[in-house]
Amino acid sequence: MATSAADLRDVLRAEVLDPSGGDRLLPDERTLQRVYGASRGAVRGALDLLRAEGLVTRQPGQGTSAVGRGAHHRVDDLRSISTLGGPVRHEVVLRRTVTAQGPVAALLDLPAGAPALRLDRRTVAGGEPVGAWTSYLPLEVAAPLLECPASDLVGDYYEALERVLGVACDHEDLTTEAVAADDVVAGVLGVAVGVPVLRLERVLRLADGRPLEFGVGRFRGDRLRLSVRRRRGGA
Amino acid sequence: MATSAADLRDVLRAEVLDPSGGDRLLPDERTLQRVYGASRGAVRGALDLLRAEGLVTRQPGQGTSAVGRGAHHRVDDLRSISTLGGPVRHEVVLRRTVTAQGPVAALLDLPAGAPALRLDRRTVAGGEPVGAWTSYLPLEVAAPLLECPASDLVGDYYEALERVLGVACDHEDLTTEAVAADDVVAGVLGVAVGVPVLRLERVLRLADGRPLEFGVGRFRGDRLRLSVRRRRGGA
């Protein structure tokens, strides 16, 4: 059975997305045919699929090169994204008090109607928004976030919470899924409606188990990959 | 500032996707307006957004109910998906020897041209394909997988590898991203081209650090959510 374009795409994708990043020229089509034992049609098909994903570009007369955005973030530790093929900036977009209701109240262990802080932030890389978080925190603990300078919140988010609130973050349960950008998300991230978005949802807790934050994040699917190490028998 | 349809959608989504699953009727629109302090337009807009995602359905005269597919899988441990709102079956689609080249050889610590086993499996829930894996393993270790009955491979994948190959799986590095289904993936998963797909990539290792498998998986974005616990300072 010959190597299909889709199979070859899967294999080349691992090379193209090498976390070492940077723009790199791929081997020419003839070399790819020989190395992978693939037909000319399969090689061209694989490169077309990668180009459709925005992972490679073809320069006339030069060949095909990986875009190399290095959009890789390890989530083994509790840290904010600090690099996405270049420096990352976190910006505060909105801070205000709201009333916790329904799931927000339940997830924060608050009675319905209790005051909460809503905090919207966005992540900017290379001058472009690549992700956005909307977070809810119990106002009783989080009130200092309303008043602190926005510059206190531009670095690592967990460190900022610990410094500004005088608490110790312990762990979070992070859920990942693939969704399509609706018009609101598309507007925030500057992408077309319908493109794939990595949707994150989390509950962050303190050492005593109390929830500190319920958050929903959305990142451009073409700009972020999350990696985690799983061990047999659990961590 | 009033609650917008998109904000309310985020909050209701957590309720709709409650892992307890099952079809549940949501509160009526008037109740949602009162509880969340939202306008009638915002409530309708939020329900429209959830319906567009296939997460709720409206029954004329009865109201809106959560579809409740409970598509939640914790990845803290090294286990296959065993339930997705109902029993899950793993099927072997293809087993054959191939030649490891490029990233496949590099990721498996094999010299280019060494023999490898390619194993394609798919995950079926409720009679529908919801995901598919393509895996490459060093033939030297994995040859027994070519001959064993396919029924040996329908349960937990890690247990099957350990039983059939007489090895002990130790850990894997799992990468998650959101991509759009191309025509090949759409065909395998029975979805439309362009819908969001959760793409997984992993390298599975034995206790001595040797790689046992490089795999690429794709799951329907509307059928799988992955959760992991992250701790401050790492695991």
C-alpha cells in the first residue's frame, strides 16, 4: 500500500511543527518522494494539506518552508504562556464586579447572588491577539485585583494572583476542547467565523481546596498547542 | 454593563456540559432572565449560540434541553477513553509494516529505513466513529501486534500493549490542538469538512525511556473534552 497524501502530511507535520521553531526550508519534492517512498502526487497533496493549514508557505523558485511559529506550551506546571514563537504580552481588558449565579456560583462555592470579580484578559503575540480569558473570582478574596495597576497583571498570571492577593495557588483542573469561532470570538481573536479555536475551561484552587477562579479561555487553533506528560498510574 | 449573550453562553455552557450527563431541561427563558439579570435578547442569543454548537435542542412547547453527551475524559492517568456518554469500542482498522523515515524514525529513536508497525484504530461510541488514531511502533518490539487477534486490541490500549508485547508503559507526552477537518479526516469521522477537530499527538515511552509509539489522533470536537490537573511547581 503506497503512502497517501494524508499519511505523509501527518508525518511531515511533526517536522514542520518542531518546537525549535523558525522558518525552515523543507526538502524538495523529489527528495521527499525518495525518502518517504511516496508518489509525486502524494508529496504534492501532503504539501497542499499543510499549506491549507497555514503551516507551510511556497516561495516560487525556492521551495516550501515551514512557517515555524513554535506555538507550543507545556501545561505540566501552573504557568502562563510566556512565549509563542516570540514574546507574549498579557493585557487586562476588563475588571468589574458582577453577581455570581448558576454554575459560576456553584464552581466558586459561593451562594447565588454573591459578589464576584470578573476579569477579562487577552494574550498578544507579535502584535496580534492569539487568546483571551474571561475569569470569575470571589470578590471577598479578589477585591485587590480591582484596584491594582494593570501593569501588575501583564506577566505570569499565577504569580500575579499570589503577589496581589497574598494567596498560594495550588492546582487547577484544565479542560481542553476544539470549537469553531463564533462571531464574538472571531472578533476578539481577529479570525474568520468558523475557524478552529482551542477552548479552555478551568477551576483554580488554593491549597485548602477553596476555588479562587473559574475561567474560560479561547486561543487561535493555529497559534497554540498544549502538551502534558501523562504517567501510568497517574501523577 | 448588562450580561451579553456571549457571556451568558459561557456560563450556561458549564451547566449544559455538566459531566453527570444525560438530557436535562434548562430553566425557561423567563427564569434565566431573572437568575442571570439578563435581557430577553441576551437569553435568546445565548441559547442560539449553544444550539449552533449542538449542545442544546429546543422542543416546541417543552423548552430547551441539554443534549448531555458527557464527552469528558480525564488524562491524568495513562488510560484509553472508556466512556463518552455511553460505552466506547476501539476497533483495529489497519495493521502493516512500513519503513520509518524522517520524524517517525527520529521520534522512535530508529535509524532511517528501519521497519516499523503502523496501527490504525478508531473509537466508536453510540454506533458512530468519534475518533481515530494512527500509530507507529518499532517493529522489533511491536511485531506481536501484527499477529494477535484484533479482539486483543479492543479494550484499554495501554493494557493491550503491555499484555501482547510484555512491556511496561511508563509515560507519554501528549499534545493537543484544535484543527479543521480536511476531507480525509471528515470522511473517517463522518463529519463535514471544516468542523473543529481535537488533534492529539503523542510519544509513548517505556520505563527505560525507549519510545514505544508515535501516534496521531483526531477526535470530533463536539464529542471529546480532555481534562488534566496541573499543580503549582509541576507534578
